[in-house]
Amino acid sequence: MLSIGELSKCTGVKITTIRYYEQMGLIEAPDRSEGNQRRYTKQGLERLSFIRHARELGLSIGDIRELTELSNHPEWSCNNAHIIASRHLSSIQARIVKLKRLERELRRITLKSDAGHVGECNVIQSLADHNLCEAEH
């Protein structure tokens, strides 16, 4: 059995975040000791590690909720887990495309030479007038 502090150290998840996940129902409220201290089991540690990894991959709380529900039913089809992961992958790929457009535009406006004065600064002018951008971003 682990205290909330020990669980935090083992997983790298802040204590306030662990409590938040409990309130959200992502992890079960643990049993309490006689001194009313939370006592987490190995399953609680595994669930919190699962959630942390999913968050590191950028999955939403809603997606994590669905995935944890699926993990509670090992006999169910894995298809829904693949759908959730594929949907998230598509979202990330779309963000990467947008970030690459932003990178190209920012590179263009920062590399364009100017007089060195703010009044004639290409960066300032480009940010002030969206029409000066080469492409939609």
C-alpha cells in the first residue's frame, strides 16, 4: 500500500493532480488508513501510470476516461481503443501541418531584412497586417 506522497513519487504525478483524477473518477478513491490517510494499491499505481502516459501522449481526459473504461473489461473488443488512438493521431497530424505552416511564415518574416528600426520592422509590419503573409495559417 502506498500513501499519496509515495504514489506521487513513483509516478511523477503531483498530489493535487492525483486528487483531481480521483474527483474526475479516473482513479478509484482509495481505502483510508485508521489515520484517514489514503492508501493506494498496486492497481491504483498501475492506473495512475496509465493515465500519466496517456496524458504525455496528449490524450484528452475524455479519451482517457473511455480507455480506462475499456481496460476494465479485458474481454471486450480492442476496436474502440484503436478508434480513439487513431482519432487522436489524426488530430496530431493536422496540428503538425498547421505548425509547419506557422514555422514557414515565421521563418520568412524573421529572415527578411529591414532597416533595423521598429518603424520599418518586417516582423512588426507582418503581424500588424495579415495581408503581408504569403499563405493562410
